[in-house]
Amino acid sequence: MSIKEYISSKFQSFGIQVSEADLLDMSLNARVNIEDDVDADVIDNISVAIARFIPSLLLRPTSINESGFSMSWNTQGVKDYYSLLCKKYGLKDELNDNKSKIRIL
């Protein structure tokens, strides 16, 4: 499976179509050729690139309805996946960062 197909499939499971430009951004961030096959040597770089891309993805509309055609995607699932990637790769979770809490003792 190519890196392009792998990244597309990861997002497709959330109902998200990523553009060619999005795929190029992630491949450049991962320092891989989008047409190369996925293997154990590059999977971590690809996953980190996906995690770094997700916050910009969440700025997009979550549903589109046009001429009877409707498309939506699971934002909470994407946030959960992002959080998982951040924990796994030691990245700062910009979306689910625990806010300071005041506790009354």
C-alpha cells in the first residue's frame, strides 16, 4: 500500500476526504515520498505527520449538504485519534490539553 493510500484510508475511516495538497503536506512533513510503500521504517513519521495535520483539519466544516447530497464526519473520533497519536509519540495535545482546574478542598 502506498503512503498516499495509507493516509487517505486512515482519514476515510472518519468519513474525511483529504485533498492532494493535504496528502502532499503530510508527506513532506513526514519526509517521505507519497508514492512509496508504507513500511516499518516510515510508519512513525507518517503517524506524527498525520497528528500534526489534524488541528488544521478541524477548522473545516463538519458537514456539507448540496442538492440533496449530504456528507459529514466524526469530529470527536478525529479528536480522540489525535489525542492517541499525541500520547503515543510524545506530542503536545493542542486540542485536548487539560485546562487548569480549581478544586475546593
